[in-house]
Amino acid sequence: MLLSREIRRKAFHGLSLLYLWFYLRQGREAFLLPMGIWLLIVIFFELGRLWSPKLNRWVMAPFESFRRREEKTKPSAILYTALGCWLTVLFFGQGREVILASFLFLALGDAAAALIGQVWNWGSFTIRGCKKSLSGSLACFVVCFFVAWFLGLPPKALWGGSLAATILELLPLPLNDNFWMPLGSALVLSALI
């Protein structure tokens, strides 16, 4: 039951690949304004639903089968993903391979961590109240590594970017890993490429 819920969540989370597609198709400049407008719409709905219990029930009803419990009273991953992707393109959008890798790390590496961590949970560990599994973190790293390898990134970026994305997925940072993964891995990748 929990796994099927996570599969639905990660399938929806994979829609963040639309952000990548739009960036690759339009380029940095044409991406920022429409994505910024989308981000404002998401912020508007998030603030509205958190302010109004009735609107909250209406907005969250389609996501009920896979939303996180805390998303009922806090901003959803949609906000953090949109904000993280928009800021990543704003700051690192000139480096096409950096954007490509960091968005794929988010869409694929984060999904691998969640799904593999639940299926093959070899030893859980807790970091400041955030329960993660060793298998999930290893899966995130392996997927990010193969993404970087497939993209032909140089060895330092291959290892450094994959490790950065894994650490950002693992740590219980403020906000959400959907915000930090693309932004932080893009920072590391841009420094190493």
C-alpha cells in the first residue's frame, strides 16, 4: 500500500521533467518568464489553500492518494520543485548540461531513493529526525551517477554532482529536498565542469 502510494507520487513528481523539456526547447530566457508566472500561480494556490480549509480540501482532493501527511498544513512539494527548478535555471541556465543533469538528478535520483528505499530497506538510519534508508541513498547515488555518465560529464563532475545530489536528498534541510537537489547539484556541477 505504501509502495503503490509512493509510485503514484513519484510518477507525478516525474512531471518536473516538463520543466526540463520546456527549458531545453525554449532556452533560458524564454523559460524564466512563463515559469515565473507558473511559480506565482503555485504560490497563490498554496497560500490560499493553507489559509482556507475549504479551498485546501478542494485543491488537495486530486492528490489525496499520494500526498504527504504534512502537505495538508504546509506547502506541497509542487511549490518547492517549481521554485528550485526556476532558481536553478535563473542562476545556472547558461550551462545546458548542468540544467539537464540537475533536473534529471531530481526526477530520477529522488524517485530511486524513495522507491528502492521502501522496497529494499537495508538498515534505516536517522539524521536529526529524518528517517532514510541506506539502500535508498545508494540508489539515489547510482542513478545520479549513471545520469551524469550518460550525459558524458567529466569525472570530477560525475562523482561530485552525484554525491551532492545524494547528500541533498538525504539531509533534513529546511524547506524540501525538491528545492535543494536541483539548485545544490547545479552549483556543484557548474564548479566542477
